[in-house]
Amino acid sequence: MNTLLFPVILAGGKGERFWPLSRKDRPKQFLSLDGSSRSLLQATADRLIELGGGESSAAGGFPTPVAHGGNPQDRAGSFAGNWQTPRGWDSLWVITSSQIAEGVRQQLPDLPVENLLIESEGRDTAAAVAWTSLEIKQRYGEDAVIGFFPADHWIADQKAFAHTLSAATQLAASTAAIVTLGIKPTFPSTGYGYIEQGEKIGSFNELPAYHVNRFTEKPNRETAETFLSTGRFSWNSGMFVFRAGVVLKELHTHAPEIIEPLEQHGPDIYPQLPKKSIDYALMEKTTLAYVLPVDFGWDDLGDWNAIERLLKTEETPNVELATHIGLDTQGAIIYASNPEDVVVTIGLEDVVIVRDRNVTLVVKKERTQEIKQILKILQSDSRFTDLL
């Protein structure tokens, strides 16, 4: 049985809540939000490639294909030829939208062209998981273990992350399991979905694994506090590991409207597929869901407040990624893409200020989720379409 892991980066999102820095020509995954020189997409690829290290898989190393015969296609369809066990860049896959595919190529020039799947139209994560799983099964067989990772996550402890993925790979390789990584909650978040763990089924790499009792949507504060008090709930990270054959069989059972058209017509049918998340289409229905509650320092970087969680220190009153002159200003997040721009504030508290090109955003931190509503207003007015 193949015990290597094929990591797949889900890179089709828009990141609208990071507007105005995130725009159509520069989505969130292309941004550097932690003060480093690497974008979120590049950091995710670095993390997954580093895990492989060219080693074989017992320690969680990843696959690297060498093709013999066949012409790789710019957009994956059928791949002819015999493939050796992949490692490094050749093991990594990315699925993204046609609008930003060229940007992905520029950001990840070492990614093999045949490992970049380009969606003609975004249909959410269920279609992305189904298509990629079909392609990897076709190339490497139904026992190939696949891991899906959003492009916009921040991971603090790379060693613990590698240890976790080795455990998830072992579980997926040995069991008909769809393994999800559950993040041990550090506060009663109302912004994340939760996973309730059920019966313990064993340990992998010394990490306990549990059958999933249920997935829940984002709760209110009181419910989130109740979840934490039980010790049975973890945050839904949106990271999954499974064998290709297992997930495809489950998709046939629970989401035939997605998998069957793809099998019959290939990716040309993409625009006609229903738009569903993998959670809704499969994870909330399958009886094969297992969770590894893990703790490696994680954030999904969902909106501007995530910058504060990453960079705030006790010594500084604000998070400043800009030249900022402030008087009686605290709890602010201040960002300017042009280092020559100067942001001046007086008497402000708990606000986000973002200056990018010809737009300045000022919003209370508690209302950053409403940025999407502003974008709808801009979309409806032809004067502002260039700002999107």
C-alpha cells in the first residue's frame, strides 16, 4: 500500500475580507501578511516541500514523479506514461482558478505544469477535491494518500506539523478513513466550525485518533464556551487526508452529482457542477470521518484581525506594517503597501487602517467581516469596478 502523501494546495479563494490589499489581480494567497518576503501560497508550498526532503515516507516524507512517455497537459486531463514514486516538488499539486493561474505559475515556478489543475470556474471545495482525487488516482492508483491544505493558513511549529501529517498519513493508509485535523481550541471562537470527537480508535505517531461524532457550524459565544468546557471539541481546520479510492467511493455515495459528471465528462463539465463545500457535500454525511486533535500553532488568516494575532506584542500598542505617526492610538492594525505613505492617527482605538494604491480602508476591528458587503456595493457601481 502506498504510504506516501501527495499534498494538494487549495488556492482558488479570493480573500475578500483582506480587501483592499486583496484584489482580483492579487488575491490573498499572493500576499505576505506576516512581514516576511514569502506569500501565503509560497509559505504553504515551502512547508509541504520541506516535509518531503527527498526522503521516503515512513517519517511522513512526501512523494516525486518521474514521467516516462506521455505529454503533460497544461490543464490536467488524462496523463499517459508510467510514474515512479514522487518526492519534493513533483509530489506537490495545486488547484486554482483560471483567473489567477498565471500568478500561481509565477509564484511557484518549480511546480510541474502537469500538477497544476486550473478550474474554468470556481465551484467550491467539493469539486476541487473530487477532480484532484480523480487525477491522482489515475496517475498513482486508488491507494495513493492525498492531503488537502488551504493556501492561506499560518503554521507556527513546522516540526509538530510534520509529526501530525505523518500520523494522519498512517491512519489514512491503514484504514478506510477520511482524516481531518482538528485544532485544539485556545479560546471560544465564534468564527470557526467545530468537530466533536467520539470514540477513540487508537494512536498514530503517539497522537490519539477519534471517530467524528459531528461537524458543527460556527456557534454563538455561549455555545462555543460550552464546547470548550467538554474537552471534546476542536476547530475545523479544513485540512483533510485520505486515500484516493476511499474519498471517491464516499463521493459516489454522498455527492454523485459532483463525482459522476467529472468521471463521465472530465473537467469540461466544471461550470455545470453544483457549488458545494467539501464539508457540506461529504464530511457532514460520511461515517468514515476521523479526527486528530492537534496543536502546532495555527491560524486561518480569515480577515485583518488575524494580523494582530500573529504580530501583536505586549510592548507595542498597535500592529504597524506601515510608517505610522500616532497620538493616543491603541489597539490599531495599520498597513500601507507603499513604504513612502505615512499614516497619521489621533485618538483612535481598535480600528483597522489599510492603505493600498488608490484606496484607504478604515473599519472597526469588530466589523471587518462586513468588508464583503462593501465589495457588493462597489460591484454594483461602474465607477468603482477598478477597485475590486
